[in-house]
Amino acid sequence: MKKYFLLLILFPFVGLTQTYTVIQQPTYGQDPKYTPTTYTVKQTTPATTPNYVGDALSQVQNNIIQAQQANAQREAQRENAQAIIDNQNRIEQQRIEEQKKILVEQQRIEEEKDPNSILNKFKNANLKKENEDLKAKLLQMELLLSQKEEKERLEKEKNKKEE
């Protein structure tokens, strides 16, 4: 019985501390005629049933889109990195080729300096052959020139005798 009296006494105090919300259909811009001293009015929309399947599908679609975007970004980063690596490799190959050209040129110069190298032997043999050919041509030209001079001398002597 003490409990009932206690509840009966405390009921008005407990009731005053609670707030009440009246759910009412929206008035579409019309101001409701309630005073703030009575109670507060909150206009809410009626509860909709949750669409778990639709929400899950949209979440899956969003996850797929995000994964595709992440894959595209990773692919772009991979392509950029590959382009940089290719460029560096190309530059390195050019540098190596230039060094090879320099080494080949240095070896060629060293071989030209060596008198016993096969290249110089062939060059010397070719030069000797060319020199011999030129000497032979020179001798032939001297012979032809001497014959021509001899003919001219004989013609002059003939002309002198005839005069």
C-alpha cells in the first residue's frame, strides 16, 4: 500500500517531467493553432518500411564503383611508374650505347697505332699495291712522254731538213 501512495504522490511530478510529441499530418504551410503552453507539436512523416534489399544493393553498387575507381587509380599509377621506368631505361641504354661507341673508337685508334695489327698490315699492303700501281702508271706516262718528245724532235728535224 505504501507503494501505491508513493506512486500516487509522485505521479504528478513524474508526469510533468515528460515531454509529449503529437504526430499530426502536415498542414502544408499552414500554421497550426496551438499555443506553446499546452504542448509542442512536431510534424513528422509517417514511418516507411525499411528496404534492406535495396539498401544492400545500393551499398554493393557503391562498393563496386569505389573498387573500380581505386583500380583505375592504381592502374594509372602503375602506368605512370612504368612510363618513368621506361624513360629511365631508354636514357640508360642511350648512355651505354654512347660508351660502347667511345670504346670502339678508342680501340680503333689503338689498333691504328699498332704497326703489327692485321688492319695496318692490310692497309700497308694496299698502300704498297697502290704505290706500285702509281709507279707503273708514272713510268708508262714518262715513256709515252719521252716517245712523244722523240716524235716531236724528229718532226722538227724533218721540217728543218725540208726547209
